[in-house]
Amino acid sequence: MEESKNILIELHNISAAYNGEDVLQEVNFKICERDFIGVIGPNGGGKTTLVKVILGLLKPRKGKIFNHIDGNEESSCIGYLPQINNIDKRFPISVKEVVLSGFMFKMMNKRTNTQTQVNAANDIMKETGIFEIKDKPIGELSGGQMQRVLLCRSVVSNPRLLILDEPNTFVDNQFEGELYKMLKRFNKSMAIVMISHDVGMISAHVKTIACVNRALHYHQSNIITEQQLKEYNCPIQLITHGEIPHTVLKTHNH
């Protein structure tokens, strides 16, 4: 018998719009503790909009969202790893300052981080291989280094839910395997929602898959077929891995 899990986030009949045009329509979705959900879908299908609604950054046009997560002294509510191209690397801040900003919600009127918080930041930076560059300004980092910094920031406060938007976009090959091992470990104590275009990659790591193309179709498995993608109206590219990078396109007549 499957173990019952506490619900962290509930979306009831959510519709969301930009400039008066619906991007999400009648979405019903639940995220439970220790879920590991891969979110797939075409560009413009509403994946990022879904994340903004969950994070409270976008108010739905219709429907309700219920957040059952309570932050405390030991853990925060939601950790978020954004796409790296949304970060202003010109901002004058160091690696360690970015990581420690993951505790901002706990700082309130405090001016400095506690030693426990500093130790936690040091530990996660060591685990991801960026401790040696902790004093570097973020403007001097490569894309892969910056992605590791943002990952550290998103998990340093031990959130109940971790949301990752295309986490492997700028990750180098060496760290990619380590990343998914870390996510598997994080998943023991937190739910994870991961947006990706690479079905082949995430299906080896997630537990379930949600296909978002205005509507949301939740698939309670990490295996999804071409027929199911058609049924979900989810026209995405299926990407495979090999010695030579390549994309497998749909069969067509010349």
C-alpha cells in the first residue's frame, strides 16, 4: 500500500494570463512531500507561468492556490533555482553573499548571518565544488559556476519544496551527474519540481511527469510515450544523448 503524503501546494482551477491572454487554463495540480515532478512542455506553453503562480509572483486570473507549507527555524518554505539568464551578473556581490542570501527570509532585523548559517553555506559550497571561489564576484563566473552558486542558494536553508527551472542548462558534463545525485539526496527531505525540455534526461531521475501546454496533464510515472504526448497536446522535442550531440525530429515527408 502506498504511503500517504502530506500535501504542500494545491492549485484549484487555476487560470493565469499575460496582457489579457490566458497562458494557463483550468489547471488542477498537487505537490506532496517528497514528490519529484518533471515539468515538460513547449516554449510558451505555460511552464514558467506555473512556477510564478506557485511562488506567488503572479496572481491567478481565476481559481485558488493553497500553500500548506509552514517555514520554521529549521527549514524555509520554497527554494527556487531560476534560469541563469534572468540573473544580473553586473550586481556587485560575491559567491558566498549570494549563497547566504538564501537565508534572507530568516534574517528579519538581523544584520549578520548566524554561525550555523555560515557553516551550512560553507558545507553546500564544498559539496558543489565552489568553496574555493567563495570570495569571487559573480561577474567573473562562468555559466556553470553561476548555476552551482544559484543551486547552493536555493537549498542552503533546507526548504520543504525546491523548484528548478532548466537546472542543467549551463551545468558542465562533470557536474551534471553529481547534480542529479544531489537532487536524489535532497528529495529525501524535500519535494522537487523540475522544469526541463529534455524528457530523455529527466525521465531517468524524476518520479512523475506533468505536461504543460496551457492545460496541465499529470502523469503518475516517469515514463511517457509519444502517444501520450500527442494525447496531452504536448509538442516537444525528444532529445537523446550520444557521442555526437543530436536532436531526433519527428518523421516527415520531403
